[in-house]
Amino acid sequence: MPLPTIIKEPSLWLTVSTICFVWLLRKGTRRSGSKAPLPPGPSKLPLIGNVLDIRGRRMWEACMEWSRKYDSDVIHLSMAGTSVVVLSSLEAMEALLENRASIYSDRPTIPILELMEWDFLIPTLRYGDEWRTQRRLMNQHVNVSASKAFKPQITQAARALLRRLLDAPDDFPAHIRVMAGEVIIPLAYGLPVVSTNDPYIALAEKAVKHGAQAAAAGTYLVNFLPILKHVPAWMPGAGFQRVAQRGREYSHAMRTVAFEESKRRMGSGELLPCFTANALEAIDTADFAYDENTVRDVAAVMYAGGSDTTVAALATFFLAMLSNPDAQEKAQREIDAVVGPGRLPEFSSQEALPYVTALVREVLRWKPVAPFAMPHFIGVEDEYSGYRIPAKSFVFPNVWAVLHDENVYPDPYTFRPERFLTEDGKLDPTIPDPTEVAFGLGRRSCPGRHLAELSIWIAVVSVLAVFDIKKKVGENGEVVEPSYEYTVGVISEPEPFECSIKPRSEATARLV
């Protein structure tokens, strides 16, 4: 009889042996002071738990299915001995991540990010003094009031997006990324964005995509079995080590290239006003202590953050317009009525454009940019809703499940901006704003969310004022249908697709 595959394959044998060792170690040291049961969840195999249940699946969809199957907004999984708790309702998220933030605001150590040296980022830092310092420094520059000061710069970037779309509409994905870069790079570093092939934008795109895919829940077993990070790269099955090596290169470049150029220009007096210059100049006079490395790392967080959420949301906007021409036309009629002919929309018209705002909210709800948010970590045992939350659990907020809850958003898979409006066309305050969940909850919410929301809104209203977005017609006369497939990662964006972007009229083209 031939040997089982797992015995013939040394790398698999090593992995299973490691799992056995770690499982036995954890089993021998695990103690619980609570008699409450664990939250429900799929049955767990010995040693590996639910590893096979999630491999090759979108975690947010799988966990939402389990939540419905077990009729519970809290479910429990085991990943090779690591306790995983998934929250699938806004009520559960607010109860734990906000009301019990003192014990739920930590992050687990994520080995793949540690190997990639991406653990300096605010979203990945452990809950402690370094995180507080970075967060405080960043909040001073991108909080609600500070973000409003950047409206002219954001508007200018949106205008440039229109010009690029007019000149080369087929390259709209690149134009979206350039717009995001034109907002965040001058803000963070005081550096100009020179072209579609800007080196800072290109670096951010590659680095963030690489990091987001590597950190996605369930991608690498090493994230749940940290001992595997010591496996050498040459061994079969250790492909994550090669991923980590590339990640280290990106991490170093993201932290240093733009920062060093910003410092150089600062010294020669050619630097535009920006976060880096302001923060470095205030080191000795600030009311809290930080150093140059803190400034460098916070600038890198702004650089990386501005290169993902805005880009993913705007790509989803273009995709949504292809299959929802009625929503597009309603928004355009509102813009025409409020803004009028002969000029482009401004932020000053935002309150008078409720349908456009509802459309933006629906973009963020329909396909959230972070459907399965970064895990929180609880170091002590807790209880919620009659269930025991084990100490040292990874706690995942399932944003997708919350934003596709049919009890809150009926017919959740249909793109329908009207769900956020009252019968008389005003924004309905009783319908939860998806931005309150889409950018995270509690103390670990995205510090740059206000800047992202402004960028997304002005880009959407500007594009709709000037262009019609339709499905592309191929050379054979057939309509090119998009796949509507999305990438799997911490940030999820549409797979590449084509569309037709043309001016609504000669008059709107002249506005550009």
C-alpha cells in the first residue's frame, strides 16, 4: 500500500508535526475560569481545527454563512489551536470593540507582517505607548477639522482626475491611483506628484497590494502557527518566506524614500507645507514626546493608507455604475439641478446633494473596502451574550456581514442608494451610515477616514457631473460584461475590468 501523501511530503510532515506540538502545548497550558460555553461554530478537526474550512474561501462570506446557520452574531473557530472569534453584527462590535475597548483594542502579533517588517504601522501596532504616540501625532493632522482644511487640495486632485479621464479614459484605474497620490503625497511629504508614472505612487501601489494580500485572514498558516516563521525559505512549503523578503524591501522603501527626499527639500527650503515638515519642526516644542522615527513611520502610514481605501472605493464606484444606470442618471439630474450648467461641483454643495451622498454610502456598503477587518486581540478571558471569549483570542469584525444584514439593509446585494433616503429625498438618519463600520470601530478605527471620505465624495460627484459611465462595446459589437469579482486581502478591490467613459455633452467636456 502506498504511503499517504502527507508522509511522502517532508514539508507537510513538518507542518503537521509542528501543529501537533503546538496543540499539545496549548492544550496543556489552557485554563478557563468560566463555565460559559464557547460561541457556536463549525465542528473542529483534531489539531488543525477549522483550517480546511476556510482555505480557498472568502472569510467574510464563510463566516456570515456560519453566523446565519448557527443563528448567532458571535461564532468561534480554531486555527491550529488559535482561538478565533468573529463578530457579525453592529451590536456585538459596539458592545466589545467600543464599550469594552480597554481589553479589545490590542492587535495580535501577525507573523507574516512581522517577517515583512510591516509591524510599524498604526493599524498593526500592539496597543501601547508607541501606538498612542503615533495615533496622537496623526490625529493632529487628519482629524475632522484638519481634513476640512485640505478641501482645496482634494478638489484640485479631482479636477486633474477629470482631465486624465477625458484624455485617456481606458486608463481610469491608473488615474484613480494618481488622484489618491495627489492628495496624500503632498500632504504627508510636501512632494509634488509628477505624472501617471510617478515613482512614489508606483511604490505605494506595489507595496500596499503586497502587504494587504499577505495579511489577509487565512492566507498563511504561519499567522496562526508563529513557530513556522523559523522555517528556512529553501524548504518546500515555505513560500511565505519569499513573500516576506519582498515585503521587507517594500517596507524599507515606504518608510525611507519619500521621507528622505522630504527632509532634503526641507533643508534646501524647497519643500511645500506638509505633515513631515510640521512634525519635525515641532519635536522640541510639542506637548508630548516623539522623535524623528515616529514622524517617519506616521508619514508612511499616511502614505500607505491614502493608497488603498480611496482607490478601492472609487474602483467600486465605476463598477457599480455599469450595472446601475438608473442610479447614475438620478445622481446626474440632482447635480444638474443643484450645481447648474457651466461649473463643476464644489464641497459647498454637498448638503444640497443628498442623492450623491447616498450613492457614495451605497458604494461603501455594497462592496466594503475592508470586508473582514484586521483582527483585534483580547489577552484576558471575557463573556458576551452568554458565551465565553477565550483569552488570547483573535477577534475579527465581519464588516461584510454587518453591511449585508437584510434586517438593516433590505435586499442587501442590490445597489440601491435610495435606501439611505426618506420619501422626500433627504438623508434618513435612522438608516446606519456604513462609513461608521467600513472604516473600523472603536479605538482602532482608521485615523484617515475623514480624508478618505472627502476624497471619495468629491471624485464621485465630479465624475458624474462630466461623464457617462457605461459598459464597453467590443469591436464585434458585443457588450463587454465585467466579472464583478474582487481581490482577497485586507483591502478588497475589483478585479480589472473595462468600461466606457465619455463626456455627457460637449458642454460638460469644456468644463474640464
